[in-house]
Amino acid sequence: MQTPQKMAIVGSGLVGTLLAIYLKRAGHSVSVFDRSPDIRNIEFSGRSINLVMSDRGWKTLEDIGLDEEIRKIGIPVNKRGIHLKDGTLNNQFYGKEGEAIFSLSRGILNRKMIDLAEKEGVDFFFEHKIWDVNLATVTLFEGETEQDAWRELKFDMVFGADGAFSRIRHRMQRQSMFDYSQEFMEIGYKELHIPANADGSHKLDKNSLHIWPRGNFMLMALANLQGSFTCTLFMPFKGENSFENIKTEADLTAFFAEFFPDTKEVIPDLVRDFFKNPTSYLAIMKCFPWTYEDKVALIGDSSHAIVPFYGQGMNAGFEDITVLHEMMQKYGDDWKKIFSEYEISRKPNADAIAELSKRNFIEMSDLTADANFILQKKIEKWFSDKHPEKWTPLYSRVTFSLQPYAEALAIGDAQNEIMQEVLKMNNIEEKWDSPEVEQRILELLK
């Protein structure tokens, strides 16, 4: 236990809520503020991408004894189901036998986490809009609008967990020597929906991440507990196959008939969903430092927003909490040291997963249907099974291990160079699992 302090968290999303539980258990008084209504009282749909929990996220939950509670609301996903344009379905298994990510509905998980935090004694203040913070005095300014008179809320410490467009970070950006960058992708996304069968069963294999790769755009689907799938269409905003070119019902039905013909029977509400749900943006946000003295810290998306193509946004945010908690245990009440070590540890890894996530869009939308890429993955799995001490595929390093993201990225790049040499071998398609190929990889690893 630390010396109790009065702490505020701005943002009641997944990272802010889990952090609140950790801080409460460390003996602190914790208040969570969010400008939105209580998510438990509203319908959550229209701009969601289902979450996937992997080893990093599970560790943060296990460390505090909440993992089994969350497993009850997830579905294990052990492979990609690749839907080719000709109707062929190819399965690409993740990791080793028994290894799986978990599909979770963002709304259901967030509601569950708030319930768990309230049981711990965390106080939530919904529809309380925080507009600014005085870093030196740790004072939050709350009001109905940005122009109204604000109420001052004084704390010992404030955590900004208020997402990619964080108000807390906005104030920190006005300091000298604060680095900040924001990059919007030219790709947006729209949520669609596959309903359950009449008997409540799933229309597709629930243990697969379904991908319809089509080059610079793709459709993706992850299962929900009640038999439905949350689908996400990722596509450029402009260009030949883009959101700007789908203006009418006829445009939409013709586009899906050409590129996703096998979805006709499983997405009955395509037209309604497409024109009702917003087209959302994807942004990568980086900044540094993440902390101000021993008073204010950023965590999760407010310090490192990434794109969703590696399924690591939530996991990276939860890992922030793991590292922060380790520093709390190590340095006791020395919050200046805690914050300094936390941001130094996390910054290079946050940058690495941002890079990996951006690259993975190309893998998912294009390479998963590429014969050379499929062969490369087959060789990697074969060699890894034979020499697990010498080769762990990049996806497994990121998803099924706790290896720092920066190390995983560096090793993954080196492994990819080796594989490009292997793929140049004569008749590699026929002899991919031969002693000759095995020996070549071992030579290149020296």
C-alpha cells in the first residue's frame, strides 16, 4: 500500500477503468470523470471495432484477479478465415495449438469493467465535461460547455485516459519541449452487422477472425456471444474503390456483389447499416513526455493512439498499467520516479506497436491472399515447430508473449530478411519443408 492520495482519472474507457481498480487497491481515493453518459444505460453501436484480448491484456487482468471474470464474456479465436473473391475459404492458424486471442464486444467489456470498478469503491461521474487542467496545482476544470463558468476540482494526482483527442494532453502540449504528432490514415471504416441464426447460432465459424482481403480495402468480422458478428469495412475515403464512390443503394449492392458476393446471405441489413452508421477515421498519435512532474500522467490512447490492425490497442493500454504498477511497487511513494520510469519504459514500445499496426493493414487486406506470403508463413511455422528456441514468428511475439514490442519489431524485421532469401531458393514451393531449406535458415540465423 502507498500513502493514500486523492486521484482523478479523466476517461471511463477500458484503460481508465482498469487503472482505477489498480489505484483503488493501492489505497487511493479514485474519481473517474467522463463527458459521456454512463455506457451501461445507452445502446453501443455504429462505430465499434470488436476488441481482441491477447497475452499482454490477460496479464494485467490476471495480476489483479479479474481474468476469469472477463473470459466469460469472450470468444476464443484461433485462426484467420480468409475469404477469397472466388468463394474459397482458407484457414490460417495463429500460433501453436491451443493459442488463441479472445473476441470481446467493446460495449459489453466496458460495462463489465465499470461494474467491477464500482464494486471496488471507485466513484464515477458521468456527463461531467473536463475542459482543462492546471498542471502545477492539479486542478481540473469542469463545466457544461467550453464557454460557461467552470467549476474547479482539486486533486493530488490526475491521469489522462481520455483517448486520442485527450483534453489532458492538450494542456500538456502547451509546454515547452513537448513533442506531438498526429497522422490520419487515408483509410476509414464503417461498422456492419451479421445477425445470429434464428436458433441463436453463428452464421460463420465463431472461432475465426474472418477477413475478405481485396488489396487496398477489406471486410473483417469477429463473433459476439449472442450469435452475431461485428463486421468492419475498411476502405479508402477517395479513389476507385472508396467510400466516396458509394452514394446510392445501387452503388452499394453492386460493389458487394462484385467484391464480397459470399456475404449476401449473411449481411441482410447491409443497406440499412451502411447508410445509417458513420464512416469513422483512423489516426496514429504520438507524444512525449507522458507525465508532468509527480502530478499528471497520460495513459492508453491519450499517449499513444494506434490503428486497430494488430488488435493491440487495448492490450498496449493495459500493458501501460502493468508497467506503471511495477514502478509503483518498486518506488513506493516516489511518484516522480514512478512516472519517469513508466514513460521511459513505454515510449519505444508504443512507437513500435504503432508501426506494426500500420504495417498489418497491408498484411490483412492484401498479403493474406498472396501465395508467396502464405508460403512464407507455412515455412515459418514449420521451422518454428522444429526449432522453437531459434524462431518465434513475429505475430506470436506480439500476441502470445510479453516480449517488449520494440524487440519484437526488430527481431521480426531481421526474420523477414531471412525469409526473403529463403523464398528466392530454386523450387522453394516444392521443397519448402526439406532439410536443405532447414539448413539454409540455420545458416542465415548465424
